[in-house]
Amino acid sequence: MMPWGKICAAKKRLTIYEKVANWDDSAGEDAFKNAKARYWATINGLPCHIPLPDPDAYIDVVDHDAVIDNQQDSFYSGRKAKNEDL
């Protein structure tokens, strides 16, 4: 359980970020409910007519033949490891 003081402190800081406080996350809620319904149908052996979400919904063009530069990849991997230590 979270102490009341932490809840009040978080509420005070949240007023600085008004867009975060008013964020409408109904799409996330719908996705969660659909995934839960698909899971429930699968584990109980029932048919489910809710389609899986489109994995490319927010990608305009997918380059399936992209060449990966290993030197650049190792550069970013090293930076990520350093940032995780913070």
C-alpha cells in the first residue's frame, strides 16, 4: 500500500504536466480488454472473433531488406548499457 504523503506529493507534481493528467488512454484500455478476451478464449478452448492488432499500424513503410550496420549497432548498445547504470 502506498503512503498518503506520496499520493499527495505525486498529485502536486502532476499539476505541472496538465497534458499528462488529462491524457485519454481509452485506446490502451480497449487493447487491453481485447487481449484479455483473446487470452481467456484461448485458455478455455473457445472461439474468439476479435482480430489481432495490426503490427504495422503506425509504420508507413517497412524495409524488409534493410542492411544493419554492426558498428552503429554496437555504438548504441554501448550507450544503452551506460544509461542503464544511472
